[in-house]
Amino acid sequence: MTIRTFDVLVVGGGHAGAAVAHELVSRGYEGRVGIIGAERHLPYERPPLSKAYLKGEATAESLLIRDAQFWSDSQIELILDDAVVSVDAGAHTVTTSSGDFLRYGSLVWATGGSARRLGAAGEDLSGVLTLRTLDDAAAVKECLTSAQRFVIVGGGFVGLEAASVLRGFGIEVTVLEAQERLLQRVTSPVVSDYFLRRHVAEGVDVRLEAMVTEIEGRDGHVTGVRLTDGSSIPADRVLVAVGLVPAVEPLLEAGAEGANCIVVDEYGRASLPDVYAAGDCASFPHAAHPSGRARIESIQNATEQGKLVAASIMGEASPYDPQPWFWSNQFDIKFKTVGLVIGYDATLIRGDEDSDSFSVVYLNGDVVVAVDTVNHMRDYVGARAAVGRRVDLSRIGNGAEPLKAVVVSGEAVPQQT
């Protein structure tokens, strides 16, 4: 058993964990910093896994957030291919899956999560894949020259991005979405309908309100997917893309506040002493959300929240008040969004929704709540200035006017929940 002591121990080697460590170095932190990650790889970027990496436009090396030399020069100790299995918050110690015993001054929980499973019979068959980690993506990539029929379970961003790449390789693709429309959790019907039309036009068989009862197989390998209506869809590969399960159990068992997340305050502090959380697993105060809190799965949130936690550890933080943004590339579509598409009472379309370039503005009264853009970089840039501010409703529908130009209040408006 190895016993080591860290001034700051970061659990999780993704965007949030890497951001914490990098920010500590940038701020001149002189204590001993360690990162323990469950994967065998150096910290890497996840968003390209379902985009550029699958297409062959990015390599495992090009995805690295920082190269090995950076971590060595920064004297940040990386403990890879190991995971924290228990936390003793009172003693300020953690135990790892390899049996090591680590002491910490401050603990940062930045574990992200794992790919959610369907819980259906046959999910363990060969040829049933997920797309969360670099190893997952490598397994999908290996299939691109041999697979003929893919069924993708889940019509969210990861599933749709994968579908667009697979079609580019000439693979037959069926997307099964349990909800009434694609991307139902994150956008409006206008945008959902656009993505449905585009995927169908590219040859994707999209089935809505489609529920899986079983993944069928023969001789240990997947052969198809059976639905609740009794129909069966042939497949030689199945990609399950139904979301993420936050990896929080050890910290919750140690007494941290949370349920399927770690609850933090506006400085990233969890309920346990000297414990922080950041990234996909952290629920933080957010006035624009109806519940008053948000857990956001995005590289932007992970990076910014990681920087916040580093500043908090050094006693230099300001309250966290992010402006969320996100992007997705599918076929020739560059989709970008600013804000959270919740708490709005009206939508306004700038441009022609039947074209391949338009924006959807989400309003609460005269305040812009969020903006979705489809191949519309100018409105995306303008949205960064408009979200959270009052606008001139008589002008905002004029697509010829930049969004920034119709803002009538430069101060952010407190959101009503």
C-alpha cells in the first residue's frame, strides 16, 4: 500500500480536473498537487470524440489538454488508471481501487460521470457500444470500415453527432429516441424539427417515441434491437447514447450533500470541510434555473468551474455566475447555443427556419434567456452580449440587425424563477 500526501488532490482527470490544476499553477500555488484519474490516458478533450476523432480528423495525441511535459514541468503528480473508492472526510483521506491511501489538505471532486446504461436485456453483447471515453470512441472508430448497420439509442447530441459521422462512412443508421422529438431536453421544437429534417435528408432512419425492450443477439454478438411495439431493427452494432450518470457515490457515502450530484455553493465548496466539486457532477446555484440550481454538462462549465475552485482554494474567488454556451457539429451544420433554454415565454426566429442558417431567440418578456444558432456565427457572437439583457422587441426580429445592436440595457437582468 502506498501512502502519499497532497495539499490539493483532484479526483478526476477530465476538463474540470485539468482546469483546477492548471489554474493553481497559473496563480503561483506552491503546494503539492495531484490528479487521480480512472482512465489510463493523460487528461484529454471529450467533445471531439463524437466529431473530429471519429471522422479521423483528430488523434488521441491531438486531444490532450496538456502534453506530458507540462504536467512534469508543473510538478503535478498524475495517478492514472486508478479511482477513489472511499473518502474519509474527517481524516482528510481517500482510498483508491488499487489500495493506495492518499491524504489531502483540499479535495476537489471532478469525476464527471459514466455512460448511462439502458438496463435492457442483451446490453452486454459484443457490438453494443457507448461513447463517453477515448477508449469508447476508439472502439466505435474500429467499426467504421466493417459495420453495415448501426442502431443508435438516444437522439441527443452525442447520438446525432455519431449518426452524422457514420453516414459519412456509408453506414446505415437508425436513431431511436424515446421522447416526442430529438434534443427535447435542451432545445425548442423549431430546432428539433430542423435536425430531424436534416438527418432524414442524409439517410438516417429516425424513430421517435421508440422504446427499447431488448437488444437481440446470436452467438454472443448483437443482431438487432427489439422495441415495445414488437418490431425488431437489424443491427451489427448498437450505440447506446442516453446520457451520463454522475460519478459521485464515494463522496455521497462520505456525507456530502447531493442526489445524483454534489451540491456546491457559489464558490464551488461542497458541504464537507475542505471539499470542492466542479464540472459535470457539480450542482451549483444558478438564478436562471427554475430550481435555483443547475448541473451543466459542457466543456465551458467544466473549465470555468475548475478555475473557480482553484481560486477558491487560494482564497481569491468571486461568486460563480456563468453564461453557459455549447456547440455541436453534424453534417455541415454548426449549431451553437448561449444560455439555458428554460424559463422562456416566447420564441422568435431570425432568418428562415427552412433554410440552413437561422437563429431562435428565447425571451422572457423583453429579456433574452437564450439563443440557438444554426450556421449563424454573427448571431452567436451577438448572443454573448444579448443573453440576460433587455432588448428592443420591435427590432430583434430584424435579422439584418446584429443582436448586440438591439440590446437596450447593458446590465444583466436578474432572472425570475
